[in-house]
Amino acid sequence: MAAPSSPTLSFRELEADDDHHDHFALLYETRSEQFAVAVPFVKRGLERGERVIYAVSQNSRAAVAEALRDGGVAVDAARESGALSLVDLSEIYRTDDEFVAEEVLADVEMLVADLDEDRYAGIRLTADMTELLERGADPGTLLAYESAADDLHLEMSFVSLCQYDRTRLPPAVAEGIVRHHPLLGYRETVGPNAYYRSSDAEAAGSRVELGAKLEAHREKVTAVSESRQQERGITALSEATQQLREVEGDDIPSVAAGAARRAIDAPLAAFWRYEPAEQGLELAAISRRATGDVGDLSRFSGQAWESFVSHERTRRDVHDSVLPDADVRRLTFVPVTEAGVLAVATERPDGLTEYQLRITRILATAVHVSFVEAAKDERLETKREELERLRTVNALVQQVLRAVVDGSTRDEIETRLCESVTALDPFAFAWVGEVDPNAAAVTPRSWAGTGQEYLTDVLTAGVSGPATAAARSDETYVVPAVADDLHTDEWCREAVGRGFRSVASVPIADANVSYGVLTVYATQPTVFTESLSEVLDELGTLVGQRITMVEQEAAFRARDGRTLELELTASNFPFVQLAAHAGCTLEVEDLVVKDDDRVLAVATVADASRDRVSDAVGAAVTIDSGDVVHETADTYLLDLVFTQPFVGAALANRGAVLESITATPTAARLVVSEPEPMDGRLVPELIADRYPKLELLARREDRSRLATSGLPAAALRERLTDRQLQVLRTAYHAGYFESPRQCTGDEVAAALDISSQGFYQHMRRIQRTLIETVLEEP
């Protein structure tokens, strides 16, 4: 069995060292998703000195033990000492008798109370709970138990993880499970649960289906995890660059290894130093998260040498038998010029992410600078100028990293960025400009230093400069000696007149999203060497990623926003293709973006025969399947599943929502809602990146949900479940409410793949909710 991967937010981050009151839920769909969270949960408890009890049901004890071993748990030793117990579900939850919440809760309370506090720091319980329902437990009783257990966690010192197979749960039960757990795991992510409601809090209705809630939870936890990782990495880099300027040469390897480990929260990092006398590498420093012997790292010296000689990054998979106590799955080796090699370990088998690799490369540059600065031989005198430049690189990296981690909004990040750069000599002026879609002009957003009047004069005159060149090429643009071009470029005369001798413009971007250009002016020529330009290029991407993170976090908190109405005349847009082939107008009613970028679209099609609609669905290469949910005289309700990447996924990743689509054979009209913190140009840019023939028709500011919650229609939607909304919408479009009715309840139930009894139960609950909503209105 492959080693389970670690969840996005680790239990080490979620649980304080002195807190043993956490109540987790895990909704999984596959065994790998189950063990990706359950194994680190057990491992965390053993690390904290707790007694861990794992109640198994769907998986055998042998299968659970194997998964724990693959995850780095010393299962046999832990079981022999009594710290780990693998028991049957019935030993904890009385599955052989009727499930009575009070009795089961009393058993758990007694189990916690009987803990030997002299041996263990606390107790940790996890169980695969799904089988309780299949062994006859009443769903309502089970949810009552979860609610009472949540209260018990506040009174007694224990931690629990309730595991549920989502594929075997009724939707109402899964919804209740989410509501009763303050911490939630889903698809290898674990974090605070935004949908949690304590037992004494009123359960708020939601129009979001459980699947959409879970996906939103996963996106939020992932964004928070990446944001924390960024802050941790940037802070560690900032501290390391300062420390590297102060330590002696012999201490640089240990500082480098420690900084690399902390920057990406790695279990292990090491530094091989090049020794000219021996013409080889020496393992000079090891930094590890856990205490104790991590194993023989010297056996990887050959891999380090390969990376050093080739001056390229290399990777090496690591097996448990090689580094048994280090919790390492892969080592990544990054060369540090002629100084040596930095190796960083990861718990995940896929190694360093792109962001972590970028952090490591920046650190490697800072380490190289420190080695050059610490050199005490004759080369120091002959390379004094180079040394000063390298010092400038080191100081610049430190200043920029501090500015990025301190900024909590895009404006703050950009302002602090300009201020941090101009705080160093010889950088006199810096500004960040926003690029228009055609890269024809760059408009200033933030600036610092002495030179604002230059910026005003040059831009007012419409003079193109380095910022525009960088924006058009999407690459760092350097002018090493401004005076060389005095007679060819007007901006050069303006710059030299204000004491500027060299310039560099750096794109600030994350993936396909541009946040503008940073332009820096120096009072000395040839300041922006190749090495400094490379570092600036990396920092530009780092700043772009940080801006994305802070805007995503702001989007999660936003209540106000904007609605954009756009028109696409792109023939390759999937819905336009479908409408063109069927010769019809297509109205998209619902859009759900799946985890693998597939899209579920429910649409009505008018003015087309069923044969034409079926032919269009079959001919569309981007449609995996299409089913007619309901048919009237001239309208069809379709479920369409698209296999190709869809622009709605890119919008969702940035916090925007594609609300509706109306497609004709020649064009499509899109309505997109975006949160207030989002840059108003980002949504059109994301769509235009794939479909250039785009026109913004309207932009409307939306009031917060609180401002509209008093409307009866909005209040009703808030109180209906997502399934009830689906039933109501399908019945409405199918003509169930017409007089005379155009279809029966049995036909609607068949279209929704539910029982007739289930349909009428839903309708009764909808009617009751509607009446309550109207009568309760002031």
C-alpha cells in the first residue's frame, strides 16, 4: 500500500500543544482519502504522548495497521506499550444492541475518565462510524449523539475524529455530521469548519448543496494552508537573510539547513558544503523537526554530488528503511553555486511544490551570497565590487520578504514593497503600475522614494519606458546604463536628469493573472546584474502569489460584491457550440464545478427537436454525457457533464461564481458575481485568456445578503435545503404547477431518480416552509 499523503493543514497546526478538546469529522469517499487524514491523526496523538484508540469497521485491523505503518507509525511498538489500541467498532459503540445516544455517550465519558494520567497526556479516539447506520442506528439518534459529544469535548480532555463514508450516507445525515463538528476533513484537507453550528445555536439554512459546501470548505482550508505556508516561508527567509549576514562562515551550513526546514515546515533539511582541498562535498549540517537519530544521510552524498556537478535540481525517493525516524518520502537537492548543495525533505511523495521550490532557490542565492561575503582569501580584494552587489541582493531579498509578509491587502503589499526597496542604496525610486489588457500603458498604483514628479511627467507625456516593455514581454526588463540611450529614448533624458543611472522592471504575476509591474530606479549604473535580475524575477512571482492569497482570503470573508454581465462571441465556447449544432437557445439553470474541473450544467433548451438536441450533445467533443431530465412540447431540461477544463473552475478558484449562461448559435451571455475585494478587471481577464472575443456589458454593485434577507423569496431560498430547491425547480420547469398539470409527481420523481414517496415528502416540506416564511414576515 502506498504511503498516505498528509492533509493540507496538519494536525500540528490545528491543535495547540496544551489543548485536548478538539472534535473532528472526516467525510471520505475512497480509502486513500480516509487514511490521508486518519493516519496523521493517530500519528499526532502518539507524538503528543496520548493514548490512541482506533475503532475499525469497514477496514480490517490488519488493513488499518498496514496503513499506519506506511504512514510512518511504529505500530507494533505502540500497541505493545498500550499507547495504541485497534478495536472493533462494537467495543466502543455497542453495535450489537440498540444504539442509545445517552448510553454510548456515558461509555465514552467513562473511557476518558479512566485514563491513566501518569502514563498519557490525554486520550484520542477515532472510529469509522458509517457502519452504525448499517447496523440499525437511527439517523436522528446518531446526530443527537454527535451533538452531545461535541458538548462533552468542552467538558473533558480528549480528542476525537469521527470517520464517515460519504458515499453511504443519506444527504440529511451528512449535512448533520458537518453541522456538529467544529473541525472538518474532506479530500485530504483538514481545517476549521465554516458550517459548524454548536448545539445551542440555530441551524441556518443554506442554498448550497452539501457537495458544494464541502468543496468550498476544501478551497478555504487549502487557501488558508497556502497562506500560512507563504507567511511561514517568507518569515523564515527574512530571518535567515538577516542571520546569514551576521554569522561566521563555518556556521552558514547550519543556518541554511535550519532556514530551509522552517520555511516549508519540512521534517528534515541538510547542507553539503564543497571542500576545494578534497575536491568533494562534506555533509556539514542537518536540521530536523523531531529529536533522535534520523538515519544515515551520508548515503545520499552521491545524489548531492550529481546535483552540484550538473548545477541542476535533482530528486530522490526515500524508503522507510533508509531514514526510519525522519518521516521522509522524498529529498530534493538544490545546488548553491560553488558553495555546495541544499537538500530538503518532504513528507509527501510528490516532493516540493513550485512555491516551496521557489523559496528554496531564493534561500540558496542568499546562502551563496553569505559564503562569498565570508571568504577570507585573495579573491575578496579582486572581487570587492561583486561582493557589494551580492550584499545588495541579500539586503533587497530581506527587505522585500519582510514587506510581503507584513502586507494584509494588495495595496499594503504594493506600498510596502516600494518603500522597502527604496530604503536601500542605491535604489532611489520604485513604483508599481497596473497594466491595461493590451499592455499599451501602465498606470501607477503605488510608489515610494524621490522621483514622483518624474513619473508624472513621463506618463503624462505618453512616453513608453521599461515598465511597458516588461508588460508586453511578460519578462523582467533591465536597462543597465540609462545614459547610453540619451539620444534615442525620451524617458532616458528625464531619468538621467533626476539622477537615475539604471532601471529594472519586473512583472508581478501569479500563473495567468497579472498584477502589474514593479519598476526600480538606481543611482548607479550596472546595478541590475544577471544574478540580481534572476532574484527580482523570482520575487515578482512570489509577490504575485502572495497577492493572490490575500485576495482569496478576503473573498471568503466578503459579503458585498459586484455582478458582471459579459458577452462572448467565441465559437469555441462549449455552450455556443452546443446551441449552434442544435440550432437553439440554451439557458443554463445551474452550474456545479467538480473537483477535477468537470462541470455539471442543468439547462433548458427551446426551439429544437429532441433529435437535434441529442445529436448536438453526441457531436460535442467537450461533453462527456447529456441526459434529458424532463421534456415538454418544446423544452428539454438537460444534465450535461463537460470533460474539458471549463472557465468556471478558474473563476471559482479566485472566489468568483458563474451565475448563469444564455447561449445562442453565435454568442453567449454570462452573469458572474465577484466579491468586493477582487480586482474588478480580474474576471474579464480570466475569461478573455481563453476566449478573447469578450465584451463587458454591465457592472452592478450588489448589496450584502443581510440587505436582501428580508425579501420573502430570498428568505424562502435560505430556508430550503439544496435538494428541496432542486425538486422545486424541476417540478416548476416540468409543468407540475400548471393547471391542468403537464406532468405528474411520479414523472418528476422518475426524472430526479427518487421515489414517488420521496418527491411528495419534499413537496410537503416545501409548502410548509413557504407558509411559515410568509406568515413570519413582518
